[in-house]
Amino acid sequence: MTNNNTSEIKIQIQLDENRIPEKLVWSAVEGGVYAEEAKAFMLSVWDSNDKATKCIELWTKDMPVDEMKIFFHQTLLSMTETFERATSDAKMAATMKDFCDYFAEKLELKL
């Protein structure tokens, strides 16, 4: 018997005449997200055959730099949490968290 359960995440990118993203909209119906607008996204997938990460990073041309800095900080924090859950390596996760704190301090992010 085959498991036919699937889930879909959609990302729609509206481009200007120079193919620069103007609008990003994403949906993940199973997660309760319906056509939500975003200013940036990063997607990383692991290619086991190549032993390499494949990435897509996009942001709209009106994404403010100050928000991009916060986005990166929060993404680093999220990656730290995911790393710890995936590897149970609390020592390295603590080191990564220290870097996130340093990152926020150097960028003078108000947290």
C-alpha cells in the first residue's frame, strides 16, 4: 500500500520588467497559510547526491535594509534551534547562539 499523503508549499514571485522581484506571496494550506505576502525568503534544500546545499534567496526591491538585518538575525536564530533539534549538539548550538547575540550587537538590533 502506497502512502498518498502530500503537502504543498507554493511561492509566487511577481517580477518587474527587469525580472526583479516586486511581490512575493506564499501559501501552505496545510499549515493555515493562504496567499500571505512576504518581502523576502530563503529556501535551502540538501542534495544528497551532490552532498551540497542548493539555495534560493529572494527579496523584493522595496525590502528595507533594516528589516533585512532583522530577517537575517531571526533566520540565524532559527537555524541554531533547528541545528540543535537535528543533531542534539547543545555545545555547538550554544556557540551559534553566542554568534547570533554578537551579530545583533554589532548591527545594533533592538531586540
